[in-house]
Amino acid sequence: MLVALTGFMGSGKSTVGRLLSEALGCPFIDLDEAIVKRAGRPIPAIFEADGERGFRRLEKQVLEQTVAKYAENTAVLALGGGTVTVPGAVSLLQENTLCIYLKASLETIQGRLEGEKQGRPLADDHLAERLSQREPLYEKAAHITLETDATSPEELVDEIIIDCL
């Protein structure tokens, strides 16, 4: 089973994903890292050269390959914050993964992103607008929603293992 973690940037997908994969003894895939490896350049460079559309096209290819590769095996996949905006991604996640939405408030996200905006092309003054546009997509993609504001990554891993798997 492929466990996919979705949510806005700063919601804890990569942190929780790494801890969950350790606890389950299975591979961890960070979709953004897989995209960087495939492109041979960092995400800001992809955005600069190809724009957001070019990045999303590459993101969809890497997502489809990852879902196919791990269809029969246990793995944890941390999605990018905008993966759900890629046409077809929501249904792909719904049909082929156990998708968990790590939901964080705007205030929590802003606090977590403080000083971390370098390397995040979409961490700008439009966070609130982008979050409100994406929330319905996260909810549609997810089989389970977990609130992350007052919960540590370790507590989230325990909750996923005990209540979701």
C-alpha cells in the first residue's frame, strides 16, 4: 500500500513521512526530491526556466511513475503542496493510495515557513489565497484528514499507525 501525505507547504508531510517510513520499515519518497533528481536541477530553477506549468507537467509524470512503482509494495510518499492542482492527480491518489491530508492552519504554516522561504517558489504573499483554493482539493484527494496544529510529528505517526493502517 502506498501511503500518500498531502497538505499545504509547511504542514509536515516530509517530516511525518520520514518518521512514518522508519516506523513501518518501508521506503520514503519525497515527490519534490524525486522531481529534482529527475530534472537534474532544483525546483526554483525549474520554475524559472519552465514556469509553474512546466513544473506541474514534470510533477505529474513523476507522480504517475511513483504510484505505478509502489502499487504492490508498502511505501510512504510525501506529495508537494500543489500536487493536488495537477489535472488527474486527485483521482490518481484516491484510487491508488491511502491519502492522508495533514491539515494545518494558515498561522501554523506561516510560523513553520518563517525563514524557510528560500527554495520555495510559491511561499509568497499569496499563501492565504493559495491555501483556500487548495483545501477543497486536499479534502477531495484524502481518505483521512489529520489536524497538525497542536500535534507533534511523532504523535501524528502514532495516530496514522493506530487509527489509519
